[in-house]
Amino acid sequence: MSATVFLKDPLGDDRTQIDCEEVKIIGEIVWATPESGDQETVIPLSNVAGVDGESVDQEIKAIESPGGQFTELITDIA
């Protein structure tokens, strides 16, 4: 499965879309894992025009942070 992230403003290398193995949306942040095996790209949700994928899973997870633990809705798109 794969997903594509479409950007409002291009990244530094003028890419306006990222072909991904997996995309996670956590709060106002999008974590894109590229198919090419490059490092994950972190994108502010405000710069995302859309995400296209074959499957969407959502769950509420507990996330550890330096100040303690909080819960967040996490959306996985593949």
C-alpha cells in the first residue's frame, strides 16, 4: 500500500508531493515515511493540501512526553 501527501507550498527541493509508504497525522503534524527509504519528513498540517491513500485507520493512543502522558487521535494512511 502507498499514500501520497500533496503540499500547498513546495519543500526546499521544489517537491509539491511526497509518495509515501505510510503517513501519520498526529495533532497538527504529518509524519511522512517515503517509499524511497529516505528519512521521515515532518510537515505542518497547515502546509498539507491533501493526502491520498488506500486505507485509513484511526485510534486514540497514549503518548509519552517529558511533562507526562497525554492522549491524541492518530490517523494512519497507507
